Amino acid sequence: MDFNLDEISVQASVAATELLAVANLKPGDIFVVGCSSSEIVGGHIGKASSLEAAQAVFDGIYPLLEEKGVYLAAQCCEHLNRALIIEADCAEKYGYDPVSVRPQPKAGGSFATTAWERFRHPVAVEQIRAHAGLDIGGTLIGMHLRPVAVPVRLSLDHIGQALLLCARTRPKFIGGSRAVYEGEVR
């Protein structure tokens, strides 16, 4: 499989930049990323894990989130029940209970492994309620987004060979015809 790590990193950076602009996240919000490195390099999800591709994606996304004070949540694969790797202070802020597991490339995934290795104080948690996210390669991040998820189209629809789907979230609209909503109604 032939792939360009610099191109993957740039694509991840562009996707994160565009989603951050649309999602209007605040410092302390959570940005979830599900990343199939197998799909990025042209393989089938779970069958061709590439630590190098996952690291390139991380390198394209993480500095942007750090600059904005937004937490990254790295979703693990189904072998760890799609647990998430986050910073310990994120878990504390949101009241997420850490669980005892450490991701590996073939049990958790290469992206979650990269996050574990690069975060200052990584912990694994079973679930979160993220404010926005990137699904790279069909990893099914929806279970970790707050209601209501709103699909977002970006200028690109792939990272490497992997299909890219994105979402932001918004507060629920409640009430009826007399209700008045604050902020932008979309």
C-alpha cells in the first residue's frame, strides 16, 4: 500500500480546521475522532493498521485543538468497546470515570494508541458526550456525540483512502409554536 504521510497530515489538519470553524467550539469542549488507519491506507477497517498513518492524523489535528483549548477524545476500536482516550483533566471536568485498559494497535487501534502515547496524562473512559467530531473510515463516532448531531460537509470527503464524515452538535429545541430559541437556529 502506497500512501503519503505528509498528505494525510495536511488532510487531517484541513478537516479539523474546517470543522472547528463551523462547530464554534469553546475552550474545554470535546472533539472526538474515530480513525481507521487501515481505511486511510487503503485496507479494510481493522485489517491493515498503520501506526504511521494514525500518527500523521494525530499530528494534523492535535496542535489545532490544543491551541483552541479543546479536548481531543480518541475513540478506540470495537475490541475495546469503542472506549475513548482522553486527558485525565477532561475526565475530571466532565465526571467521566476512568477504566483500566491501555490501547494497542490491534486492540484499541493505532490512533488511540498514538493519543495514549502523546497525551500528558491519558486515561480511558467508556463514554463521553462530545461537541463535534471526525469519523475517519466508518468508525461510528455517533454514540459519543451529544444530542443533537448535525452533519457537516467539508471541502474534502476523504483522508487518504478513508471516507470522512463530520458532525457538530447543538442544543435540543424544545417547546412548541410559542417557543423562543436563543442563538442561531439551524
